[in-house]
Amino acid sequence: MNRFTPAQRSGIAIAAATALNLPFGTIYAFSVFLKPMEAMLAIGRTEMTIVFGLASVSFTAGMNFAPRLYRIMSPVALLLLCGVTSAVGLYLTATATSLAHFAIGYGVLFGLGGGCVFIVVQQGVNQTITTMSGLVNGYVVSLFPIGAMIGTPLFGWAIAAHGLRATMFGLAVVIAVAAVIAAGLIRLADIRMHDASLPPLTAEDERPGVFMRLFMVFFLAAAAGLTVMSQAAGIMLAYGGQTILALGATTVITGAIAGARIGGGWLVDRFPMPHVAAGAHLFSLTGALLLTLWPGPLIAIPALMMIGMGYGFISGSSAGVIAQYWQKNAFGRIASRLYIAWCIAAVTLPVLAGWLFDQTQGYGVAVMIAAGGNVLGAIIALGLPRRDDAGRRRSSSDQATTAKRAR
């Protein structure tokens, strides 16, 4: 018998997620590395955004490997393995002498480990929480931009004081230590990845139509949001901001996105997902229109914040609504598939924005493309099921499964 109460086990699972997601969230501080890495390896903005896109692909692959791996491995062993993989990737990044080394270390190994642990800790959290699932899941996904918010000024200082290579070495050590701490917490509370008391999922429970609609809503928000998160400092500089202002704005923007993720989870606990998601897209659209109509460094800060926050609201509410639309044993599997939208978003508009910057030295066209995506996203979001409809269908499915077992 476990010596911890359900509430304590939930708290321990959340603590494990916090320990790991904060340092891995520095992937969203990637914009700080743009100029120093370009100078060190003699590469352009397009190559940098391609590496970020590769890291996003690897991150998504790690997320989709996770549900298969935690069925055959203990979560403790899996977290340790992923921590080592990502730490080695950062070591290779720190010692890189070419674009290929940088791409393998940061773009492949760091991403694979980070994606896997992200789903493992989310699945662990959702096996323990019983109330306010939206708020809790919003908090868990908010840890990534919070990590970026903390990492951005630290990286800026560390790069200036000790250089890019030493900064990457330091991050590798932090990742390794965080993996050990999280694995220890998961073992302490004996958190499992599967609840055997729940009925198995049926074909009807998969709800592919709902999933595809949610997928598109998430993708369209992420395309705009990831462009801001991956290139915020560069965008600020392009709109006339100074380096100090760009770094400060990046920190503020990532902090706002983190708050929006928590807020999105909180909102979906209280309001129907169609309203939350459509409102989030319209909020992001407002920011894009502001930046298009009044380009400049002072307008860029609130405008980019609004674009990023729109994505944040969608991210938090999507994580929360998975727990409403599907049972908790399926959380990791559904979430990992949903985050394929995040991957596609990361390798489309951010890469296109980087290429457009190299061609025009500006981000105006990319911002207008993001605005169009927000309009489409709001329309699609209105077709999502309300919470009551989702719960009623899932309850009917569970009752049918129980009756079938009784017969």
C-alpha cells in the first residue's frame, strides 16, 4: 500500500513534471542562440530555423515513442534514459564545429529526450489528479515557456560572460540533474502509467472527428505562436528594437505565454472548449493586425505578446480538454498525437518566416500569414463539442462497455 495520500501523490507527480519541464522548456529560448550560433558556425537564419524545426520533429518523435516505451519500461528508467540522451545532445552542441554537429546534438538528441519525458510526466500527472484537470494540465504545459522565461536572461548573461559553448555545457548538466530528481520523485510515490481498473477503449472512444478538429485548431495557433517563441528576439530587432529591449521583450512574452497556458486550462474547466478556443484565436488575430497596421518596436511588444498568448490559451485548453474528451489511460497517447500538430507548425511558418527574413529583412508577410491562420482556427474551433456533450458520450461508451462485460 502506498504511504502517500492521493493528493500527496498528485503533488509529487506535479513536482516531477516541474523539475523536468522547466529546463527542457529552454527550447523556447532558442531565439537567444540565433546570433551567437550564427557567428560561431558561420551559418544564416534559415539554417538556424531548420535546426529548430529538426529539434521540433525529434521532440514530436520522442513524444510519440513515449506511450510505447512506458508500456515496456518503468517510468523511472525511461526518465533517466531520456535525461542522458538529451544531456549528450547538448554536450555535442557545446563542442560543435559544423552545422551537422549542431543539428545532431540539439536538433536530434536533445529533442528526442525532451519529447519523451514531456509525455511521461504528463501521463503520470493525469494518473493522479481527480479535480481541476484543466488547470493542472495548463500548469504542466506552462512550464515550458516559464523555463524559457527563466532561461532567456540567464542565457543572455551566460553567453556574454562565459561564451556559448560554456552555456551549453551548463544546460547539459542541469538537464541530467533534473532527470535524476524527477525519476526519484516518480519512484518515491510509485506513480504508474496505466490504471487497470478502467475499461479498455473502444473504437467509438477514439473519436477521430473530434481529434482532427482539435488538431487543426492547435496547429493554426501553434504556427503563429512558435514563430514568436522561436524568433522573438530576432523579430524585435527587425522592428527596430535594441538588443537589450529584444531580450527583455522575449522574457516578458514567454512569461505571458506561460500565464496564458495556465489560463487556458483554467478556462476550459469552466467554459465550453469551442468558446475558449475561438476566443483565443481571435485574441491572437488582434495582435497580428496591430503589428501589421502599426509596425514598430513599441507596438511589437504587446502585439507579439497577444499572438503568443493566443497560442498559450490554445495549448493550455487543449491539454485540459483531452481529459474531458478521453479517459486518463489514453491521455499520453492522444496528447502525443495532438502534438504532431505542434511539430508541423514548428517546421512550417517559423521556417518560412526565417526564409522570408533572409529575403526581405522583415517579418511582415509572416505576420499576415499567421493572421489568416487565426481566422480559420476560430471558425474550426466553433465546431468542437461542448464539455457536456463530450462527457455524456464518454459516459455512454463506458456504460456500454460495462454492460457488455456483464453479459
